[in-house]
Amino acid sequence: MAARKYLLAIDAGSSGCRALIFDTAGSTVSSASCRWTYDSPAEVAPLGKEFNPQAFWDAVCRVIRQSVIEAGISPSDIVALSSASQREGLVFLDRDGNELYGGPNTDLRAVMEGLSIDAERGDELRRITGHSPSFLFAPAKLQWFKTNRPEVYSRIATILTINNWILYRLSGECVAEPSSDSDTGLVDIAASCWSSRLREAFGLGEGVCPAMHSAGSVVGTVTEGAASQTGLAPGTLAVVGGADTQCGLLGMGVVSQGQVGVVAGWSATVQMVTDEPIVDSSGRIWSSCHVVPRKWILESNAAEAGGAYAWLGRCLFGGADPEQDTYAVMDRLASEAPAGSAGIVAFVGPRAMDMTRLKPLLGGIFFPITPSVTGVERKHIIRAVLENLSFAIKANCQQLRETSGLNVASLSVGGGLARSHILGHILADAMAMPVRYYREAEVTSLGAAMCAAVGAGVYPDLVKASGAMCPSPELVSPDPDRAEQYTAYYSKWVKFAKRLDSLGEEMI
């Protein structure tokens, strides 16, 4: 009998790292995870964040070792590995390949540098990269180092996204990939390559931006040194992955024009696949490359979703972070509340994306004051927060339609918040359309595993890998009566959101 083949996926997220082993049919064999934290040095506090690259690498090694042990397989049974990571996170290397800086997507040290860049060439940057504002991306951070740490800036030789830095640590090869590097602020998304115009404008020499490879490409093999640290077999194929959200789309089979995928984790990205690059001239939403070659993404983001829901869990049930059983209780309580949450309207976290307006917003949980407020229970508040997320996803889908001129062909949802059963039903009712719901699947890690499968030659391309390895979703259909109710509730939510925005302008 032929030996089974396995694939390793490494997902470096905002809150931690996980390693999952899949078989070539897409079934999860084992998983391991750990949380990580960031530093905020005095000179960049409170907005600036960094991480210790060696500490992060040690964490990656630990979860890889643990996943292999839990799988009960030989390391040599893993035929290929790939990685995905949080977007906008960066690692800078010197000429000897040593890390000079590691920064997460929450490193906002370069606000002033970004404002200066946008004042000079903001429209051009948005047309080329599909992204704004600039303080989130590599050029502004490089300018910050040039001004504030010139001794570090002079040594920067290579810019890597976090997922490609992990590949570098495993294989010794420095590479770039269109979906993850779309969020560096240096990629011409229409051409799916580095913009020579921007590299020249920002004075970036040859080699600073590594050679671009498509997701699913083999770039090297696990070195002897990395093998000894991770427990992997030397020579295991190292395959290019991509951005966490685009890998999540791949893991849900969202690969065709008009399909929309929501990866609902700490944030809730709402991304539509397009056959051509489409850039929002108003700058409200973003455009990126998909991991699938010759496909693009139009993104409207509902912002903090899982983070807001965790906050609610802490407020209602106590503890540092809600456990899974707490989320199960919250799910049950929300299912007991009526549609519309007995008049409660929530604005906690998720909103419609607008990158032209980044001022603090007013929010909260609002309910009618009656002679007695004792009728307001936890179940109503929890459901109102889930309705807020559903309404925000709907508002973001409308922005995608307005910008692209395309209808939503299908709506797929995965990520940590997809474990909420009631969220799927609220969203289907709010959208008045079926929702393809991936409750159990680790869709981002699965997408990375699909990249590894292509690199190993198990499947000829990413679309074929997605078709073969994507699990069957739960299809949640809307209830006609509740869908009609939610039309009115959504209209109320939109009007309330506009009033809050106006009030917020008056208070700031």
C-alpha cells in the first residue's frame, strides 16, 4: 500500500501562530497553536508595535513540532509545506540575512510619514497599488526608519512579508508573492509585480524587493538547520503561500468572478473576486491580487469583528479571554432573542469600510428607555452585536457591488466567528440570500495547504486543488419572514450609523 502524503500549513495571524497538517484530500490530521505578543518601544509608543523575530521563529518551530507529534506521522511523510500570514506585517533583513525589524499589521509608527507621502503622491499610489492611506505600508515605515533610525535604515537589504519570512527561515530563500505583497504598498496590482516606478520614487535598490513567485510555486526545500529546529525532514518542499484572507478565500472555493468571501476572525474582510483589477477611485476600499493567478480582489472590510465579540464576552462573563464554552453559551442566548433584538441596536466594532475617514467613531449599544429597563437581557445584547456584524457585512457587500458593477454571485463565510451557528442564520436573513458557511474548517490554513499540494504536484493548479480539497459547506438559507423584518432593521441601522458619524464629527 502506498504511503499517505501530508501537507503542512503555517498560519501566522495577528494574535498567534498555528501549524496544521492536512492530508491531500483536505482533511485536518492535527493542529497546534500558540499566542504571541508585541512590544511597544518607548520611542514609538503607543502607536508603534514590534515583535522579536527570534521569539516568533521559536514559536513557529514549537507549533510545527507539536503538530507533527500530534499527527503521529513521520516527518518524511510531509511532502510539502506552505505559509500564510497577517497582511501589512513586515520583516526587514540586512545583507547577511539577519532580521533588523519585525512589525505586525498594527504597527502605526509611520502616521506622519504616511501623511507626507499621500500629500505628495497619494492619487498615484492608489491607482498603482489599490491601497491607501500610506501610513499602513512599507514606504512610510521605511521613511520612518530613515528619519528616526538611520543606522538601521542604511542596513536594510530585503523586505519580506511575514509568511515569506517564515519560508526564508525554513528554506533560506527570499521570495515575494502578489497577494501578500499587495499590502506592502509597492506592488502594481494590475501587473501583479513590483512597481518599478514606486521603487525608483522611494529609492529602493535592486534586491530590496525579492523576486515575485506565484502561490503554489516551489522555491526551495527545508534546510538541515531548519529541520533540526522544527523536527521536519530536510529536503521537504517549501512552497509559496499568500495573504491570510486570500488563502481563506481559496480554502472556501471562492475563486470565480462575483463570488464573495468573508474571513471572520479578529476582523471581517469582505472580498469579491474579479477577472480584472478594479480600483475604487474614491479610495474607500482596497484592491489586491488573489492567490489564484490572473484573478483580483476588491475588498471592503467590516473591521474589528472577532475582537469586538471577545470584548463583549469578557464584559458579560468575565475572564481575560472567553473560552469556547463561553462562545457556545453566547450562541445559545442569541438564538433565544427575537430578530431585531427587542429594539436594541449595536455599533460595537464592525462598520462599512471607508479608508478616507479614519477618525475615531462613536459607538455603543443603544436601546429604548421605557419605565423599566429590566427587560433588556444578555441575549438581546449578544444578538444585537451579531446583527451589527451582519449589517456591516451587508453594507460592505453593497460597496463592492457599487464599485465593481457586479452582483454577489455567492457568499461564503469562514474563520473563527463562523463557529457561531446563529451568526450564519442572522447573516442569511439580513442578506436575504443563502450563505455558504464553513463552521469547522480552518479555511486560511486549508488554503495554504492547497498551495503546498500544488507545489508537491498533487494537483495541477490552485483552482483544481480548491475543488478537490474544499470541504462541503453548510448551506444556510434565509427565512422569508425574518428576511423581510431585517430589511427594515437594516434600514434603521444605516440611518443610525449616519447620525452617529455626524455626531462624532461634532465631538472630535
